[in-house]
Amino acid sequence: MIYFLAVLAVSMVVTYLLTPLVRTIALKLGIYTQIRDRDVHSQIKPRWGGVAMFVGMIVGLAAASTIPYLEGIFADLTPVRGVFAAMVLILLVGMADDAWDIPWMVKLAGQVGSAVILVVHGITLEVMPVGWLGVGGPWVQAFLTVFVVVLTINAFNFIDGLDGLASGVAALGAAAFFIYSYLLTLSINAFDASNLVTLLMAVLLGSCLGFLPHNFYPSRIIMGDTGAMLLGLVMAAGALAVTADVGQLTEGFRFRNIPAYMPILLPLAVTLLPLLDLALAVARRTARGASPFSPDRGHLHHKLVDGGYSHPQAVLLLHFWSALFAFGAVSLYFVEWWIVTLLMILSLGAAVVFTLGPWLRRRARRVNRAAAEQALRERRLRQRRGEPAHSPYQPPHEPGPAAAEEGQL
């Protein structure tokens, strides 16, 4: 564990120190956001924060290659080279989009290209974790891999709308995935925890933690499409590669224990919030006849801010939801399922109350205001008719003994 934490720290420090330099370069080159109707921020912010995150990840991977304990990861460089090449391609596409706002078809082509690179280098979805069914032939595996990668990339890209939101969600997901992958590797070989998925989650978590101090509200820089697509790519690569690790476990473990289904449960839990936002956005835009990639102000984070939450409150609430699902799923590895289920029900109840709080308070105020206005109208109506001001259903206030005595005097 200590070696992965060391790599995590390297990625975090490099990203943290490099981000101010990237910010200066982006400002000098004019790579910054414009103020648009759908945006929450009210000031221009430099983009390209994902460049610092990319460098932090690459330096972390390079540092890991020098650690003897992790040398098993680099014994076969094919998957490592595939991840690196896919990261470079998505980085270039993201930088171009942040600089010139390229057409969505070109951006989609770059996302598909990065997924194809992973396929060519052996990172594919070979089995379905549920039931452990084989996935067709090579072409079916390649298609499903491309679909998963493109879906995850766009999910993280869509949720990147508030300061610290995407980086925080990715950090929480990477932390849960890191814990699971590390324990899974030890269950396969108790003497060797070196694993590419664990390493990818370590550098991903480190880069997010290094970027968050610059990106949390009020941010000085945003990651842009460069960073959001990079996060989705690395998360997807880890989710795909981990199924091969579980495939090495014994048959008894696969079918007797809930953790055997983690390769499909955990990625869904980690990306549930981004995927939900993506699905709602596609449905919303398609219903009004627009392109699924056309921007609007209807994302989950927009709804929370428009509903009454402040910028940081909305981000922290969405972080809470992400942590709830990600760590709730990974806790199945340690805790009995019924205990996890009970705690999840209680936590979900609290999360729903927190989320709906502003709407419930506004609704209560509307109801009270409507009741007060109705009572005022009835009182005025009775006054015009010469009726007593009090309600016919409520007796007038009767004077107490002290008032009666005063009246007799």
C-alpha cells in the first residue's frame, strides 16, 4: 500500500505545483471561458487545468516504473502504452476544444479513437461480470469497449459545470476503486499487490486532490474538456481492466460472494451521478429536437443552484451523493450485505431530505402565504358586508376577569 500512496503523493504534488503555471499560460494565450447564459460563474476562468492533471498522472506513472515492488505492472508494457497513447489523444482533443470549441462530431471522433487505442492494446471487455458470460467475439468486445469508454468520457464531461464538482466526484470514485482493486489483487496473490488498475486509480486520485485546491469555489482555473474527458477515460480504462483481474479468481469466489460482482457494481456506483446527468440531458435535448451534445442549463448542478443552494453547497451535496454510492458499494467487500443495505437506506433518506430541503421550505412558505392571503381576503369581505371581523367558525375573544372588572368601573 505504501508504494501506491507514494505514487499518489507524487501525482498530487506535481499537479498542485504545475496548475498555477498552466493557469498563467492559458490566460496569456486567451484560453478561458466566456460568460454564457447557461454558466453559473460570473467571471472568466482559464481552462486547460486538465493539462496539469495529465502531467501529474504521467509523472506518477513514471515514478511507479522506478519502484521494484511495482515492476510487475511494467513487465508487459502493451496495456501501459495503450493507456498512455489514449490519454495523449484525449488530451489533444480536449485542448483543441477548450481553445477553439471544435465541432462535437470531431470531439466524438477523438473519444472513439482513444477507445480504439485501448482495444488495440488489449484493454477490452472480455466477460460480463454478471453470470460471467463471455462477450462474443473480438468485434463484439471491441464495440462494447468503445461504447463504455465514450459513455464514461461524456458522463464526466457533462457533470463538469461547477467549481470542484467533476474533480471531487472523480476523486471519490477513484478512492473507492483504489481500495477495491488493491484488496482484489491481494486476494489473487497475497504477496504481490502490483496491479495496473490500482496504479491508475492512485494517479487519478492524486491528480484530482492536487487540482482541487485550485478548482474549488471560488476557483482560479477550471479543468475544461481537457480534464473532464481525461478523467472519464482513465476511469473507464480501470473499469474495463479490472474484469480481467476478477477472472483469475476461483469459481467458488465468483458465485458465492457478493464482491464477485463488484466489477459491474462498483463502476456503476462510481459513475452513477455522471451517468444519470448524461441520461437526463440526452432525453431532455432529444425531446426538444436538439442535438444530445448541445449545451443547456438543465443539468443536476444547475437545478440545485437554481433551487436555492449556493455554489459550494450544491457541489458538496453532489459529492455526498457520489461518496454514498461509491463507498456504499465497496463496503460490500467488508461488511455483511444486510448491514450495508440498512445503512444505505438511512443515508439515502438523509440525502433526499438534504436535496429537497430548499424546495420543501419554499413550498411551505407558499402554502403559508396563500393561507394568510386567503384569510385576509375573507376578513376584508366580511368587513364590506358589515359582518364581524372574526371568522364565523371562531368565537370572538371574550374578555377575562380583569377586563370585565375594568369595564364595570
